[in-house]
Amino acid sequence: MSASPHFDDAAHSLSRREALRHLLAPAALLLTAPFLTGFDWHLMQYEGRDYIPAADIQKFYEFPRLERIGKHVEFRSSKLIMRWTSGTDDIYINNVKFCLSFPVLEKDGKLYVSRMDLSKLIHPIIKPSHIEGAIIFDTVVLDPGHGGEDSGAVGALGAEKNYALDTAFRLKRKLEALGYKIVMTRDKDIFIPRPERVAIANKTPKAVFVSLHYNAFNASSIGLETFALAPQGTANTDKDLKESDMVGRRGNKRDSENIALATAVHANCLYKLRSVDRGVKRHRFDVLAGIERPAILVEGGFVSNPTEGAKIHKPEFRDSLADAICGGIQNYRKALLAGLRPARVPVRATPPATPAPKKSQ
Ligand SMILES: [Zn+2]
């Protein structure tokens, strides 16, 4: 029992690194399915949306423990810890921060999560299953942000466009060494309009898309954030819902894959780099909205922070980030293959054409 908002205190049996490792394990990473049928959900309506109580989530996912700690509820199994906080839109799954589309709701002392967040975020991440129609990719489209006259963020030591291109080259070599084919939206310091980047991804078969960026804000902002396309009918992270958010985008057909890929890459980067975790977030960046392949955008750190900017300026850091992203992509692919294996190689007790033998006992 602990009132601490952190997971990594002594009261908890899963260490931070242990928990991160579980989140990276293929079996724990998975994906979506038509899952709301066949279970007695106690839905509640609030502002026109369905919400689901924590107790249903505990039962459906078979968490042995659900504990209320102050403003929080914590779900626990031997491999997963999930923590919600009343009234906030951040949840933590095995210490990784995810930004919900709608805040956790409290009513009569019980916490609820929106059905949208259950189906578009929690379920694809924690339910061992497989994505229907997931792209089994052998190609990665790498998209170094900005270029040419568009420098992107500019720090004291250098520009985002150059750091992003260098990181992409490093990632390209690492992925090629694992056997992936690589397509780059740019391989030199030129400006490529975003629609062209989208077109390159959409004409590349069996691919995922990874856009590489570095951040800038004020001098104190630090950390890593990874973006997946906002689902239809949800706001971008930290923004109000607006009318255009109700319109589906081409990339929304990959919602489950987008969040699973974002989780795999983001968690591996936190695990390997120990960066400050700004969360897996949602946005409708053009490159994410238009792409009909699983797509994410990684913001590798802040060039505007003196310490982080100096780190990003070092080739060793960019190489480590490339390593971590590469490992995340590989973990995502393993998770897909683990999920698909039963369908692709049916396990049969007897060969299909042979009559079943009589039971001897
Ligand atoms: Zn950028």
C-alpha cells in the first residue's frame, strides 16, 4: 500500500525496468479485435459517450488486483501495472505514459474510462490478440523531418533538419542489417513537401512509416514523445475537440497498428535511453493523417534545452536513439508475428484428411 504516485517505489513488486521489459514482450504488446461482444459491460453515458468502469476492465483482462489509492486506481497482474488518475487524461501502463482522448471520469466514487480509449488505446496495448489485416511489413519508410529552407527547430548547437537526417541514416543502416528494406523520403538536405512524403509512403507496399524529429519549446522542456494519429472523433493531445476532428482520415484505418507501433518504439526508447517520458500522444500531423501504412512520429528530445540539446548534438546519442527505435520496430514486428502464428500455422491434433483416431483412454 502506498500513496505514492510513482510505480518504482519499494512497495511495488515490479521494478521500472522489469515493467518496461514486460511491455516490450511480444505477448504483452498486442492488438485489437471486435472485443466488446460477449462480455457483460456496465456502460455509463456521459456527455454522449460510453464509459466503462474500472471493475469491468479488471474482470475482462483478468487483473488479479484492483486497488484504489487516493485519486488513482491501480490494476495489477504479474506482468502489467496500469494506473489511472481521476480527472486526468494521462494513464500509465508499465510505467509508460499514454495520453487518453478523454479524461478518466469519477462518479459515485468509481473511476471510468471512455469506450473510445478502451478500444483505441488500452485494448490494442494490453490484450494478447492480433490485429485483423495488420500489415506484415518488410520495409520501413524513414522520414527525416524538415530539410532545405525548412530547418525545423534550431538549437544553440545545430538544426533539427540535420540531426533528423543523421538519425535516419543511422537507423537505415541498423534496419538494413536486420534485413529490412528502407525507403527514405529524403536522403539529403532538401525540402520535401509533406504531401510528397505521404505519397512516398502510400506507394510503398508492406511498409511502416517512421517520421524523425527533434523538439523545441522553452529552455526547461525535455524528454521524448511519440505521436500516433488521433482516432476519428477525438481531439489532438492537449487540444479541445473541434468539428474537423469528427472527420476520419486515411490513416485511421491503421489506428490499432499505429498505437501498437508507437508503444513498441516509445517504450524501447525509454528503456534504452532512460529519457524523460512525455508520453505516447495523439495528433493529426499531415504525415500521420494521410498515410495508409502504420505510421508514427518520434520527437527524440529538445534542442532548445541546453543539456538535452548538447546530448542530441553528440553522434553517440543519435546512434543510441537509432538503436532504440530499431529495436522498437523489431519488437513490433515480432508481436505481429506472434499474434499471427496460430492463424498461419494451424495447430491440429491430426492431419486434416485423416479421421480422428479413437481415444484409447
Ligand atoms: Zn520537426
